[in-house]
Amino acid sequence: MFRWVAAAVLVLGLVGFLTADAMNEEEELEFLIDRVLKEVTEDKKSEVSQTGPKPLCIFSKPASQSSSHGSGLFPAGNAVDGSLSSDMAHCSHTVAQTSNPWWRVDLGADHCISKVEILNRGDCCSERLAGAVVRAGDSTTVTDNPTCGSPVTADQAQPLGGTIEFDCSPALRARYVSVDIPGTATLQLCEVTVQELPLDQCSTSFDIVGKPASQSSSHGSGNFPAGNAVDGSPSSQMAHCSHTVADTMNPWWKVDLEEEQCVTKVTILNRGDCCSERLQGAQVRAGMSGTVTQNAACGAPVTSTQAQPLGGTIEIDCDKPLRARYVSVDIPGTATLQLCEVYVDVLLSSGSC
């Protein structure tokens, strides 16, 4: 910003002087205007470089994999050795046709992961990477972490030595980045690269345990209060869940975050001992109003497929971050609302909301 002001002052200061030299005035003004525009452009580029994605160096970071082909000749570290070769000798490689093979790198600390790129094998067998899933998170168990992008398709895996990009949307706060292939497969990675955003642009878990919660009604004379969904219990048994009176009109549940937050995702633990299908059609909302239906929807209503698994975990990503004090769940129409636990993710940087 200072450079913009300085450049503008330079222009204004010289205008008076230039009027004394009418022959060169137009040429000099064009030069100065061009200079100001260049200053502004450079400042904008600098702002983008500070807030936009940038490469994260993972060269020689600790890497591991589920098994190693050839008695350890193709270790996990080959995928973070900095080599751009796609020949097998420079790739990591698990034992062929093993169950659920995986590869993982330890970043050493939390980062905000926005993109992962994989260099596929170039001398043979690139199609083996079809079905591979990239994940990023804080668990050392790779399948416990959220996915980044979609699984590799057959078309993406086909080109020998091809580079496959995975966009994490939203960006994922993670210490570990991994690749795994569900089922019987062979996992080979010639190089993995990562891009990150500033950490304050990444969502993180917001602790709502014990926050004030309320609901439209309570089943069983108050034995299943709204607070059961924010008690910190991982149990999906009815005794640990909130539960409205059965088959009431437009049942709702709400938690007061007690302060303004930038909500990016809400996760619901569904009932596990019975009746999980009741959550079908549930809508998550987040906003500043204490009236749940006046707040913006976060994601789409729960589908029958999402509601089906007993004790299932349903992740609802807000289409865009929502500025909110209240997070709620409601089911339009005649329904029964039961929630065993609710979790909320937020951005630390409110400027992104």
C-alpha cells in the first residue's frame, strides 16, 4: 500500500513541473502512469503470494508404506527424494497385489493442504494407480483421515509417467499426507508434491462440548436432552443421544457457539442401535439468528444413503464458509430428530467468511 501512495505522490508532484515543458508532458505522463500501474500490479502479486497456495517442501520428510517390493529396494522415501524420474528405480513400490496398500509422509507439523500431485510410473504399469485415494489429516492411520479430491480414475492412471492432481476442497489441516488403494492392489509412486495455504485459512475443529444447546421438544420427559449431542461422548446408543418427541412437526436442534465463528463443516454422529433412517432429509444450518430456519443452509439435506448406516458419521461441507453464532439441524415436515454427537469445523481467519 505504501508503494501505491508513494507512486501517486510522485505523479502529482511532477505534474506541475511537467506543465512547464509542454512538448514532453504527454510522453512523461504516460511513462509515470505506466510506472504506477506496474507498482500496483507488483503489490497485488505480492498479496497473492502471501495468501495463495505455495509449494510445501517435503523433500526427505519421513515416509513409510505398508510393504516394500524387492526386499526394500523401492522404499517409501523414493517418492519424496526430489527426483523427477518416472522409472521404477526412482519410485516407491509396495509388494505386488497386497490388501489395502498405503503410503504416508509425515510433514512434522500441521499444514493447510490445498493440493497434492502424484507423478505416476512411466516405464510400465501406470494403470495400477486407478482407485488410489489421497488423504490428509492428523491421524497416523491413513483411512481415518479425510480425502483430498476424488479417487484416481482409469483415464487419469492411463498415461505412462503422467502427473495426477488432487485438489483438496476445502483445504485440509494435516500433519500426514497419504495415498492408499482399497482392495487388493499394488501401489507405486514416483514423486509426491504438496501445496499449502497459510494455516489460518484452514478449517479446524471448534470445541462445542458443553455449549448451550436446545431443541424443539424432548422425548421421554427430558431424558434425551439437546445437550446429549454436545457431551463429547462417541457413543451412538440412544441413551447418549438427543431426541425430540416422535413424529412432531418441523423438529429442530440448535447449539449456541457463544461467539461468532466462520463455519466450514458440520459432522453428525447418527444413532447406532436403531432407526438411523430417521435422519433422512435433515438440513444443517449456520448463521447469526436464533431462529434456525432464518439461517443459511450448510450443504445439502441428508440423503437416504447417508442416513442408512447405523451409527454412521455424516459430514456436511458448507458450500461456502458461513459466519455464524448458531449451528442447527432441522427436518422439514413430520419427523423425529435424533443426534448422538455434533462436531463443528471453523476457519481461524474470519476474513475468509
